[in-house]
Amino acid sequence: MQKPSRRTTALASIALVLAPVLSSCGFDYATDRDYTPGVGANSREATVDVLAGVVVTDGESKAVMVASFANNSTEETVSVTGVTAEGAQVADVAEIELAPQGFHSLATSDSPIVVTGDVEAGTFLPVTIAFSNGESTDMKLPVVNNCGPYAEVAGLDRGLERCESGNDHSEGGH
């Protein structure tokens, strides 16, 4: 029987050491992607990120768009110049100017973006948000009731502190 050479032993040892290290390499794991758990929709497609976008309705005739805008440009001031919606009307938007790396939240804005039309909680409203740099973002925003975390948003009367559930409507609920 022939003895294993030192070279063969060395290569086998290196392979054993490197196998676990190299097998753990990979790209595009789900844990590497941005993920923000929450009701709102996010878009990071343009220079301005649209974050936590929702349409909040009072369940009757009023609704407002709520989102945050983050300007990723380090040099250019970018403004939100308009919003349009499929199947609903959006009031004229007071221009929202975002300084380089600036941020603005509509939840506490003095100029809420008012939405009218058939806006029902539990659905999605397709919107297009236009920016002064010529870019635009298309999104489907979830429509939610003004209760719970959306009880106090600009442009709507104060909603319920706690959202009702299906059990709250049944007779003799638990």
C-alpha cells in the first residue's frame, strides 16, 4: 500500500477548512434587502424615497394621503410637485421642497394631500407622485381607517384610539 503524499494531505486539509467558509457565501439573501414591517408602501426607485405611504379615510367622505419623503441627493433640492390617483381625485398639492438629504412627513403637515372619490378602507389606490427633477414614482397605497396609529393625521378629525375588529360588531362578542 502506498502512503499518501504530503501534497495530497495538505490539499485535503485545505479543502476541509475552506468548505464551510465557501459554502456560506451567497448573494441577494432576503435578509440583505430593505424591509420595513408596517402597513404603508415604500418606494426607493427615484432620487426621493417615498416611505410608509397610505391613504387614511374617515370612512365617510374625507381621505388624505400620508407618506414621508426622503431626498437622497447630496447636492440637489427636489420638490414634490403633484400627485395623481387612478379612480380618485387628488387636490392640488402645495409644493413640498426637500433640501439635499432632507425629509418631510405628511402625517403632521400643515398642507395635507386631500383625496376624494371612491376611497374605501381595505383597498389599494394607485398613485403617481411627480418630482421637480422630472422623476415620478408609481405606487399602490393601502387605504386604512383613521384609527389606531392613524387616529391623528393632518386633514382629518381625530379617529378612534383603537381600531374596531370584526368581533366588535358581532352580537354577544367575546
